[in-house]
Amino acid sequence: MRIISICPSNTELLAFLGADDLLVAVDDFSDWPKHVLNLPKLGPDLSIRMDELEALKPDLVLASLSVPGMEKNVDELVKRKIPHLVLDPQTLDEIGTDLLTVGQACGIDAKPVHAEYSAVIAELQSRSAKAKSRPSLYWEWWPKPVFTPGGINWLTEISEIAGGRNVFADIDTANFQTDWDEVKKRNPDYILLAWVGIMTSKVKPELVRKRPGWNEMKAFENIHIMEEELYCRPSPRLIEGALRLGNLIHPDLYGDMELPRFIREKQL
């Protein structure tokens, strides 16, 4: 079976299913597991070169709507009658369902991986229940204009199973644009920078500290750079991100928890 993934999270789903050897090409941003860097690249996920994709004669293209703007890729796949599967997860449960869906499409039994994924989430939830305090977390996806996840998003769940709470969890949407004054008003305990598509080395906390009035916030000296690939992609790697976050805000509860086997194996 010849598979093409045009979104990093989908590439990672295939890896967890042990089906990444079926890949014949990926988008430019797919970078995990490392061996996919050797595959042909078809362009940024929002600007896939469809002529090249079609020439590879895939049996299945894994597309996604988790990134705004991906609709045009799907429209083109439909127009060209290229076999494809479109994913659009917003929650950890939906990511688990996607494991089963992609597994079925590839003829792979995904139930063991799904069971392990679910068990790790349950373990994180169990530890979270023991938290005596739940610090408020402001997640920043983009600095200007400011975009942040709302209540219907995996980062709200990640916050909860790590013993915290998304300061914008009351907003009934997946992501939305806010402003510096509103963030200041909510006065979070932590500022977590996970700028989409930006290398961690390029994320600058000092620029955030220059925002008017932010020196008055509780989190002014508690700004952390969070790896975009562990928090912005709807794949099982979010579990690693949740564990790292738990170790940051509640090291007493999560410090002895090892990275799950199904993730460790893929890092080798």
C-alpha cells in the first residue's frame, strides 16, 4: 500500500500504528520519526504540490482539517478523485478514534495501540485528581495577533490531566483570537509559548515581557517555551507533552512517571 501524509500529525499517527514504512511522500513539516526526513517532500501542508502528489499514484492520502486552510487540499483531492481520508480531531478521545480509523483504512489492528494510549491518559487523569492546586495556564499559539486555544481543544485536556487549567477554557471554541489586555485581565499563573510552525530557538520570551502591563502579571517571571511538536499536533505525542507539563507544574505527582513504551519505542 502506498500512503502519502500531508500533515505532520497524520504522519505521526501512522508511525504509532507501525505503518510509517508505507509512506512514499510527506509534507515539508513532517519530521517525526526521523527517517521520514528522507522521504520526498510535497511542500508545506497548506500548499501541497498536487501534481507531484498525483504522479506518485498513492493508494491513500491522509489529509487533515486540524490546521485552518487545509480545506483547499481536500477540495483538490476530491477534484482529482485521489483516494483520501480526512481527519479533524480536537480532543484526545478523537485522536484515539483516529488511530482506529487509520488502522482500519490501512488494514492494521490498531486496538492494542489504542488501548495503551487510553491507559496512559487514564494514568495521567488519576495523578491529576491528586493535585491540591490547579494553576491557571495561558497557552499562546501565535503572538501577534494573539491566538490561543479555547475549551474545545486538546490543550485544555492536556492542561487538566497535567493538574492545571486552561485560563481560556470557558471559551466554547477550539481556538480564537484574543488580545494582550484580556490575557492580563485573566492573570494566569503560567505563560506557555507554543508558537505554531516556529522553531523553539526562535521563540522569544523577552518580547512577551515587553507587552504593556504584563510586568504586573503573576506569570511575568514564569514564561516557558513549549515544544510546538508536542503541543500543537493532534497525535499521540501529546501524551509526552502532557507528562512534561505535569513535571513542570506538579513534579511531586508526575516526577516518577516514565514515558509510555509506545512512545519510547518510536524515539529509538
